[in-house]
Amino acid sequence: MFKNKITQALLLGAGVSAAAASFSAMAANVPAGVKLAEKQELVRGNGTEVASIDPHKTEGVPESHVIRDLLEGLVNQDGDGNTVPGVAENWETKDNRTFIFHLRKDAKWSNGDPVTAGDFVYSFKRAVDPATASPYSWYLEMTTMKNAADIIAGKKEVSSLGVFAVDDNTLRIELEQAVPYFVKMMGHTTVKPVNQKVVEKFGDDWTKPENFVGNGAYVMDNWVVNERIEMKRNPYYWDNEHTVIDKVTYLPIENQVAEMNRFLAGEIDITNELPNEHFRRLEKEHPEDVAISGNLCSYYYGFNNEKAPFNDVRVRKALSFAIDRDIITKALLGQGQKPAYFLTPEITAGFDPVAPEYAGMTQKERVAKAKELLKEAGFDSSNPLNFTLLYNTSENHKKIAVAIASMWKKSLGVTAELENQEWKTYLDNRRQGNFSVTRAGWCGDYNEASSFLSLMQSNNSSNDPRYHSKAYDDIMAKALDSTSDAEREALYVEAEKLLAKDMPIAPIYQYVKARLVNPKVGGYPRNNAEDKMFTKDMYIIAE
């Protein structure tokens, strides 16, 4: 998409003082000779009903899929995961602390109003405002945006946030510390803009199709809860001329077998997942439809570190050691997932993790150590450990939970009662600490180790395991202060070592993204490690 070296240097945080040269981010790039279908409609499985489509009220992947089509931030990603312009045509920085974004003059809201720097000022302030209660407000704190931390903590006024509209098309953002990957962070859902007039007029109802105003390539057309979300082209989108697909539909299908069957019946073009037990058959019988790619995500179980007996590191380690990750990844999943012994995936840019000691043990040795630790903590056959394992409704999550519960029972005599909840309830209970052990997954918000490791900082509101370690927080603070890539990576390795020592979570596997994709869908981003898909970049090929 872009080859501009100045811009690439800025993205990498080189601190180039010259402004990045202007270049446009094309939408659907249809190769010469490709014949397009007359009907340009895309149907996607989305895993579950979204909790919201308000970017400042969401925290999940299903919501991000939908919001990506409806709202556009300062930057986007292309099919290879490169950061490319969104509302911002270009940007500049001299010190990685003050960033100037130049907004395109033809960016408009779906009601025809211009998108201005003031819209981003309003939106960023709304995201950190305690009154908004954004579950992802911490994300702006992690950018070190000036005063964000104090605003979120209620110590300073929202008006003091370090974001300013120099004029309608120029946005200045001031950070408290130099953050070389800051531009990458601006591609996240939480920093997408909302229309102030519409939000203030309709309150929480602004997201209803009849009220919705966005600045993305698509607008809401129809929303039937637990059935479908339908979107149509936004004629005011600045690059509508190069957008090909006219309509996109998201289906909240939690059962992967049902989703697969609808795909095979021609009702779905892209599935959210595929059922684990059918993977080998699908790969054999429908190889042209199976799409597998590396994914910047980790699957883990979180322990409630504030709740007995999980406030005892021996209990946490025992349960983690007793999980046979090879069985999970090879026998149960078998799509290329890797066993995980650290939180940060190995494919993360600029990160070379060091495996902890328990990763080098045989499973028999791990189980023996787990029994020893559990007995030290006061649990054995005369006093067995019992607890509830929470997961969100999904056949794939259920199969993994059943397998791990069986491992715990067989090797340790531990009983885990399985409890599944629908997505929104599950998120609420996790956030409120209403769990003992919970299934969780984390996908990088940007391709850098801090996107994972910041999750376990004490001040992160998405730190559902409630892990609080001053030593860990100090390591992460030093990493942020570091101006050396080598020193920063060494600190990230130290952070992972501390997580292995304290075991607030049990890493289980590193994801791959396996789904079914109809070959007629052109522009599907097979090389995007964060699985960021934009319908505007895709097209339907004539059969």
C-alpha cells in the first residue's frame, strides 16, 4: 500500500522532523482482469451478539469487527498489517511526544457534516471521562496522553487532556512520555471518533440505526438483536468511490457447527471460526475454503488473585502446570496453534521471549510439581479443591474447558464446575470479579509487546485477574521510559519472567485464525496478524 520511507520512519518512531509526505489509502484494490459480481454483498459470521457499537463502551473483538466498518479513526491497517492513513492524511513528530495529525478535508460524517479535529478532541475526552465509564479508558492512559491517568482517576478535569484542535484539519496530541509506537496505537477502536451532536441528542440511543451517524465506509441500516446487523454504503465516505461492496451483514452465531453448515449452504461468505472437530475434514474436502493465518492473540485462564484460594500462588501454579498444552494444541485444536507459556505471542514484532522453567519440564514432571504445590497449599484427597470455571458461550470454548477440567480431575483430584454465560453477562462478571477462574483471550491492540504486558499492570481496568505487583509495574514503567529497543525488549522479557513466577494467569495457547472464506471474496487480508478486516477493502468476484 505505502512505500513512503518518511512515513514508515514515523510509524517506527524514528522521530523524523519533516512532515510525512501525503499519500492516499486506496480502498478495494481490484486486480486488472478480475470480473466483479453484479451483486456486491458480504455476509460475515461474528461469533456473538455485540454488547454495543459505541466505541467508548466496548472492549471485545466482535464489537471491533462491526465498529471498524462504521467508524474511522486517524489511521487504519492494510491487508499486511501496515499502518496506513484513515481520517489523517499524514502526521509528523520530532520527539515521539508531540504528534501533529493533518486530517483530510473531504472526510465527512454520514449526515454530510465535515469530520474535524474537534470531533477527535471531543471523542478522546469522552473516552477518558469517568462519567462515560469506558471499559477501555486505560488504553488512553497507556498512550501516556497528557493528564489521561489523572482524569481517569478523577484527579483532574476532562478539559485538561493533552489533545487540541489547532484548526478544523489539524490535531495536536501531547504525551507525557515518548512513545515510539504511538501512531500504531491510534488504529484502535477506543480512539475512533463519535459525532458529538448525535451523542448528546440521543444519549445511549445514538447507536440505533435510525439515529446512527458515523464516518466509516458503511452506516447502520438494520439491527435485529441476536439475529443480524446490516450495513449499507456511506455515500459521504471520503473514499466511497473506491469502495466496492454495497452491503455487509454480520450474524451473531455462537455455535461453530451451525455457522459452518450455513457457510457450506452458501449463506455466509466469511465465518468467525470453524468447529475444531471438523477441521481436518474441512481441510481435506474444502481446502479452497479453509483460511489459516497467524494471529496476534493469546488464550489463557485467569485466576481471581484476590479470592481465596487463588490468592495463593501455589494453587495458581498447580492448576497451570497440570494443563497439558500439547493435548490442547495438537489433539483438540490441531490447526497450528502453539502451546503458550507466556502471555505475549511469539509473532509479536520485536519480541523474543525466553521460555520459563516449567515449559522445559515433561508433562509428568509438571503434574508431580503441581501435586506437591497443591498439597503445600492444603489441598489433597482429604480436602479436595472445588471451584467454578467461567467461559463465554461457544462450543469451542466448552470443549477446551471440558478437556482442562478433566485434566485437573485426573491428575490433581480437583473439581471444576463449568459455567457458561452469554457474552455481555460474561464480560460484566469478569470485570466485577464475580469468578474464581475464567477463560480469557487477549488480542494485541497494536503489534508491540506492551499491548499484551500492559494488561497485567495494576492500573489497567481490563486486568480482570486483579494482579497487583509493584515489581511488575516498575518493570513496565521502565520499559516505557526506555529509548533503546534492546533495553525495552529485555525489560519485556523480565516482565514475562515475573508473570511465570507469580502465575496470575495460566497461558494456554497462541492463536492462529482459522475460518472459512469463500474464494469469491477478494481482498481478504490473509497477512494481517491482528485480524483487522475492513469491508471497504474487499470485493465479490463473479463466479
